[in-house]
Amino acid sequence: MAGADGVSADGVSGGTLPAALHYQAAVLGHPIGHSRSPALHRAAYELIGFDCSYRAIDVTVDQLPQFVQTLRSERGWAGLSVTMPLKAAMVGQMDRTSPLVDLLGVLNTVVPQYDGEGQVTLSGHNTDVAGIVGALRHGGAREGLPAVILGGGGTAAAAAAALAELKPSGVTLCLRDPAKSGNVQAIARHLGLPLQVAGWDRAAAAVQRAGTVVCTLPPQSADPLAAELVAQAGTDRGGSVLLDVAYDPWPSELAAVWQRQGGSVVHGLEMLIYQAVEQVRLFAGERFSDTADVINVMCDAVGAPRR
């Protein structure tokens, strides 16, 4: 989470809001109708007294340049949350990016910064790493155990950076096409994270040995793996933690099997909550108040247990 100096967890300070009676923010993605971000952000804004609307906007990769052009022409934007499939595509639309975004090659947060003449600079941030770390620690993930990342996209890159903070004994990256693992491998090398790449046919064996698993796959994509785990009769996953970032439908097949076999499951909403707290701090600036209170009202908004 951010420190008291106004610098975000990914190392870049937040924006300077223009003088306005009302601000606006949004989450972008495609599809986006399922997003819980509006509920989280609206609850936080009400708590801290930040007069800012927040809505979901469906934007495809092809539509993104035009949307950003419109964004640059309007004042009163506090920020944007960015989800799939825009996390990599949005990086090239930024005027500046945080060191973490430069490392990962993906962002999930855009903050407009306005100068005295009304010119806007768009800065890109990544709060997914803080979200994954917060969710895993909340779920009881322990340091020094082998870990597995399922999937190889932008969230997998953030998961590698997050796991580096938990100091696992090693990480196995499981994906259907190992040739697409280059970005995550580069991140692991940069962070000194011991990483090996495995094809999807080795995922069940890797998970069997893991103390921490982060599933970054789209909803229901891990269902075949869940069926393989069911076949591992007598497995006791006590002490192991699964974070499944997909939260609709819930529980996922993978989460349900994991829990039946004695493991701890972290709902994908946990990651969403922890990364959204940092987004609110970036969007609201000095209006941001106590982190614990913000987390609790966000939990209330999506039916998660209070901290």
C-alpha cells in the first residue's frame, strides 16, 4: 500500500486534480458488464467524501486510441481502472509510466495529471501486484514454499512480481504455450525469482507440490485442471493457499476442489479489493483517508467479510 508521502506502491505519485465541482472515473475493458469495480469505488468515494462518479465503459483494443484521444480533451477525470484485454495495449497510450509498469509491460491504472494551463499528462500504474500480495497474505500464504502460476498473461506477470515479495523456494509457470512465457521469465530474472516453465500437461503435478497457487486464467478455463485434481484421491492440501483471480462464477471448480481437499481458498474479490484501495488513493489524492476503513466499506459493498 502507499506511504504517507503520497507515492503509490508502484513508485509514482498520484495526479493533480483540476478544480471542479464533480469528477469522474471509470473501469475500461471488454466485456465489462460483470465488473465489481464500480461498487468498490463508489463505496470508498462516499466514505471519504470524494464527489466522483464511477462507471464501467466497454472499450475494445481497437477502440482504445479514440477513447484516449477523447479522454485528453476532457477535464475532470480522476482516473481509470483498466482490465482485460487493455492492460498491455494501454501502456503505449501513456505519457509516463511507473517503474513497475515498465518492468511488467502491463498497467491497470491511469491517472491524469493536469497543469495550470489545462494540459493533461497521462501516467500509468500497476496496483495488481499490491492486490495479489494483500490477498495472499490475507489468505495465510507463507514464505519459503514452492509456488505455481497458472496462465501467462498480464495478471501472471503481476503474480510473478507479487510472489517475489513472498520469497517462494521456487515458482512453476504453467501455460498452454510455453513459448509465450518470455515476459514472465524476464520479470523473474529481474527480480531474482527462481522460475521454471511447464506445459499445461504438467500443471496438475506442479500444483500437487505447491504451497501457493495463483490462477490467473479466465473464468472456467481451469475446470479441466480441477477435474484432474479430483482424481488425485486422498490429497490433503492443508496449509496450501489458492488465489483464483476469476470471481464470477464463484466458487470456481478449481476453488471448490481445493477447499474440499483441505486447502485455503482466496476469493478473487480479495485481490480486486486490495488493488482498488490503491487506485482510490491515486484518484482521490489528499482526500484519501484511513486505509482500514476504506477496505471495510469495500468489503461491505461486495459482500466480503470485514477485516
